[in-house]
Amino acid sequence: MTPRRPTRQVTVGDDRVGKVRIGGGVGGTTPAPVSVQSMTAGYTHEVDTCVAEINKLAAAGADIVRVAVPGKNDTQALKDILPQVRVPIVADVHFHFGRALESVEAGVHKIRLNPGNINDRKQVEDVIAACKDKNIPIRIGVNEGSIVERRDKQKRLKELGGVFSDNKHGHFLAIMITKLEEYLDIFYDNDFYDITISAKSPDPSLVIAAYTEVSKRFDHPLHLGVTHAGPKETGTIRSVVPLGHLLASGIGDTIRISYANDPVYEVEDGLELLYVLGLRERVGVDLIGCPTCGRIQVDLFTLIQDVRAKLSELVLPIKVAVMGCIVNGPGEAEGADVAIFAGNKRGIIYVQGQKVANVPEEEILERLLHECRQFEEKVQRGEAKLGEKVVEIAPPDPIGELGSGFSKIAAGEVDQPTGPTQLTVGKSE
């Protein structure tokens, strides 16, 4: 992991909904944790539905939520929406600067402008003045889909000639950087620096190239994302690959994973990305499970999903390992606080390396939940520490302890074990 690049720090929110700091390091500020954003999928002017969606995203862990305000009915709705939510709200303004002014008046916490759609200097300055008066930051969002000229046909043909040339990325990077510089000059001329920047594309390689180049030229916090990444089934890879690469390279201060799906998944996957990179302190259980193979003797797929659902009630980052057999289980679960190795319709449960139970398959779920709850309570009382093994995990007997025994050896279903796990003659199941 490359250390985070220093940026100017921006604050979003207020005392009522809470303040989220983005970026940091410049001017002696302490870098804030990378924040997770998402966007509502419904119409903003449908107040009750919008409020419910915002609160659902906040409950899932979103630090900031963005809403679209294409019409006056949307900005008017903000006055009813904002008092009912407890997370900073960004108003996404695309085609009319008046929506930004109305959003500021309604009390929104941040404005997102698109240089490709609002580029009249006087209009931009009016928005800057309104935001400056209210101490509201602005995100400048440069997307590949909006920076190519649409109104001037001759200019568009020239740009498209560059798009389909061998130097596609170089062409778009030049457009992005140029439009950013031109737009930022307006902000700088008006002494406004509470800015974040995004430079998105549906092409993951262009996303990496764009943010890398932008990070070299500007010290404003960067909001990472991939535009129209697609359904979750494919969009996960399309989003996580470039965002993971950039974050590991020290680039990025806030993220949004975009899916054509329930935006709650965007929040969950965004947080998980930050957790696994060590950029956020995990909240809740860290669940790992083996990918399964021909050795498993329990319904591991169902067990994993059931365990995930049941353990969602825990708040501490307990590491829980669910393994389908004992071949790789001990090694893979070595660092787990609570682990289970499944065998012949049975499961052996360990807590920090100590074996605590050997139960039939139908009792695995409830016993595992019981042990996790007890362990969490011990940690909360100060009687145990996360990630601290009590003893080394000793691999269980691959035959007798998991329900095989001499009857299977006699039937030729399994071989007599050798080595340290060899059964003693006369040992019963």
C-alpha cells in the first residue's frame, strides 16, 4: 500500500447530520478515512420514498448520499427531505445552474457540477458565490460521457476521430485535464477552494489513467468511481479493479461503486473494499470461507449464507472462518477468532485455537452463533482480545473425530490414516 497522497481537506455536513471530512494532509490537516458514497435511485420529488432510501443507505454505512435534482420540484422537495435524514446530502446538478442555487437555499450540504453541461462563467460564478456564502463544497465531476462535444458537429467529429484513434486514452486525458484546468480557473479566480474532483469513465483502464494524471496536477480530494458499470454481477469487477488499484496506490479520498441494482450493494461493497485494503476499521464480522471442492461433506454454500445473515447482528470485527474440510482448514483459519471445520455431516468449532464443540450438521449454525456471541461479550468485558490465539489449532482426526471411523475403513470407503493422526487400534467412533 502506497501512503495516501496529501490533499486539501473538505468538510461535508453540519452539526445536525454530522460532518464528514474528505482528504487531508495539506496545511497540517490529518487525512480523513476514505468515505463511501452512494446515490438514490428514485425520484427526489417523491419525498417519502427518497427519505426512506436515504435512510436505508445511511443504515448500510453510507457516509454521504447524493440525490438528483433535474427539476424545481426536486429542489423544492429538499426542504422536506433534509430534516428527515441524518447523513450529508449532495445535490447533483446537471443542466441548469438554477437547480444548484435552489439546492443551496434549501440547505443541501454539497453541490455536484458537471463542466460538460454547465460551463457559462457567470452561471458558475453565481453557484460559487452561493456555496461560498454557506460554506458548502462543490464537486467538479468530469465524465467521459459528458465532455465530448455534442452541439458543434464539426468539433464533435474531430473529437470522435481522436476517440477511435490508437491514442484513445491520451486523447480523453487531454480533454479531461484541459476542461478541469479551465473550470478550476473560474473557482480560483473567485477564491474558492472547497473542491473535490471526479474523472469517471466506463473503461476501467481509462479510470486508472485519468485519476493518476489528475492526482499529479491538483491537490484537491478525489472522488473515485466508474460510470455505468453495469449490473452487480459484472459491475463488481469493473468497479473494484480500478478503484482497488488507485486506492492501493494512495489515490482517492472518497468512493462510489456504481451498479444498475439496489444502491445498498454499492455501499456494502464499497465498505468491504476499504476494509480489505485496511483503509477503514471494519465494523461487524470478518467472514471468510473456503471456496469448496470435492472434499466437502456438508452443504457449505447454504451454511456460509446462513452464517453471514446470523452474524450481521454482531458489531465487533470478529474474524470467523467457515471451512468445508480439515485438509486446508487449520492453516486457512489459523488467524480466525472463531473457526469451524466441517466433516461427515458434522462440524468442529474452535475459539482462538481451542476446540469447544463437535456438533452434527443441523446444529452447526446455532452453536457457531452462540460461540461468536459469547466471544464478543468476552472481548467487550476485556477478557479476550481480537486476533489473539490461545493455542495453536490442532488438526482434528480426519476419520474418527468427524464421524467416519473403523466402519468406513472396513467398508473400503476410506484408507487407514498414517502419521500423526493415525487411529489407535480398538478406538471406537
